[in-house]
Amino acid sequence: MCKKIISVALGGIVLLGVLYGTKFGSYVRTVACQFKNEATKQVSPELQIARIEHEMPRLQKEIDKKRAEVADLKVSVEDLEKEVADLRKRVEDDRKQLGEAAAELEAGKSHVVYRGERYLAARVTPLLKQDLATARSREAELTSKVALLDERKEAASTTELELVAMIQKKSELEAKVAKVKTELRKVRLAEKQSGTKFDGSLLADLEKSLASVERDVRVKQTDLELSKKYTPKAAPSTTEPASDPNEVARELRNYLSEKK
């Protein structure tokens, strides 16, 4: 019932987002996501594990269905292999019998032995033409059956690999569930012995705060470095002690009188 209410509420929120525009929709999607996350947090680990275990039989049904598919493909391959083998023998026999009759006709014999029967050369040619058409049709059928057989073999191999992967994944999932259940029992026992419920929220909050402090420190350090790098240096002071005007005049004159 609770799950149904949550689903209806989420659906209503999303609908409002569609009706009232993109920006509003962005806020709505954010709220919906937060709402869903909060709802998920309220589900205990035991209930989540129970749900997974409840779904296991469905997974097994999928595996059984895949296994039946593999069995059907394998039988189909076996049947096709028999058909191909039979067709190949008949094609080989057609070629042998028609080849022998052709050799006798080419030799100019008045009578031809064909498939154990003796015929006049003039009377056997219609039969040979008919059997030649049948032989060509049979060879085309053989080619088609061989191609179909290759496809069925590939499908059987691929499907069997999928079956193996599904069985392996189910086994891994069962092992993980068993491990999580064991760890959860340990946690619940520790909670019972300590008298407090440890859900990790306090530790997570402390770690988050610590990360925030560390970031602030790094920002300040970077700001100081940038300040040193980009602050212009002060120009050197040009203030000097006052000099005797006469002395300065003599220095200037000496400079001007120097020969270039």
C-alpha cells in the first residue's frame, strides 16, 4: 500500500513538471529523486534482502526457460544433421548415376543401364532430364539446409553460453546474499550489545564535515599562492638624500663636456 502511494505521488509530481515547463520540471525531478531516495532509506536491509530472496524463484524460472530453449535448439541441430547427411548421400548418388548414364550415351551405345534398369538410348533421355532437374533441386536444398544447420548450431552455442552465464550470476548473487545476511546479523548483534543503533550516518556526517574543512584549507592556500603570484611588486624607492646643487651642476657639466 505504501509503495503504491509513493508511486502515485511520484507520478503526480512528474506530471506537474511536464505541465509547468522545463525549469519547474527540473526542480520537480530533483524533488522526486530526493523523495524516492528518502523512501528507499526507510526500507530496512532485512526487507531488501527478503525481496531479493523472493525474486530468486523468478530468476530460476528464467534459467529453466533458457535451458528448455537450449534443449530445443540442440534437438533441432540433431534433426538437421540427419537431414543434411541423408540429402548429401542422395546428391552423391544422383551424381554417380547420372554420370554413368552420361558416359554410356557419350559412348554411342544403343542401350543404357540407368539405376539398375536397361533402357533404349532414345527412351532414357526424358527420364535423365527429369532426374537432372530433381538432382539440381536437391543440391539447392542441401545448400540451404547446410546454411540453416550452421545458424542453428551458432544459436545453440550462443544460447547455451547465456544459460551458463545466468546460472553463474545466480550462484554469485546467492553467495553475496548469504554474505550480506551474515554481516547484517553481526551488525544487529553489535547494536544489541551496545544498546545503540549504528547506521553509519554519524560517521558519514563527520567524514563529510572533515572533507569540507580540508577543502576550505586548500582554497585558502591556493588563494595565498595566487595572491603572491599576481600582486605587482612595489616600485623601488627613488628618494635619496638631498645633494649640493653646485656638486650636481659640476657633474652635469663634466658629462656634457666629455668628447664623444
